[in-house]
Amino acid sequence: MQYPMNMRPPSTIGTILAASNISGLTVLGELPDRVAEWMVLPECVTKVQADNQIMFHWAQHSGQKQNDLRADTATYQRVGMSARAVVTNPYAVMRGSKPRGYQIIGMVKPPSPRYPDIQYFRLLLKYIPSSQSASGTPEIWAVTYIAHSQYSIKRYLGKAEIVGI
């Protein structure tokens, strides 16, 4: 496509941010008390935050499969809404593979008819103590999220604590 001289083509970054509903510093929601209690953090914090990096992390790991949801920017807005739903109503929680890391798992509606098998999202979270945060208060950040089918989530649910109904 040819663009007039006074118009630039949209950048990949701009396309990703325009397609998502996570742009800049975003609060995804508050973790339920039962999840915060399970995490046994040394400081009281339940607000889960995200920024543009979560969308770029998601986009940078796309294309591993021909029909990969992560390569489909048309689903990004629905994915962002699903991430919010998982934060506020998780089904399961587990320790992450890194120190101060956690994972929450939630049931979601498929983000598009093209991906009917996606029934779960797994969000990777990171706790930042107040002594190390830029704000001077404890923080929980969503690092990335991974879509799962009923089949692919089984190995994680086997290690997780069920906290939802």
C-alpha cells in the first residue's frame, strides 16, 4: 500500500497497542483474598498491574504454530479482557518457576471462533517488594499470559491449588 507523504504506515508497536486494551500502565484488577492469602506475601498487595511489555512479550513469542493465537492481533482486545477476568476470578494458583513468581489460571471464553479450543489462560505474575519497586510500595506485575486448551492445561492444574468454583 502506498501512503501519502504526510502519512506514515502504522508501526508494529502501534498496531499491537491499538489492537489491545492494555496500553501504558494498566491495572488488570485485584486478586481475591483467598489468592492473596495463598501467596503468603510479606507485604499486603492485591492489585495486579501490567504495561505495554505484556503485549510485546506476547507478540514476540508468536508464530510458533501456523494457527497461533499470539500472531492474530484481532484477538488482542479479547485477550486483554480475559486477562482481567482471570485476575479477578482465578480458578487455580501455583508457584512460578522463578523466585517471587506465581501463576494464576482461569477459565475463559475462546477469544474468537477461530480458536474454539482455548478454554484457559495462565498468567505469570511477579511480586516486587516495596524496597525494590519504583513506587516504594509492594507491586504485583503480570509478566505474560498463555492460552491453553482443556488438554494442555492439565499438566498445570495437576500442580496447582484450586481456589475457584
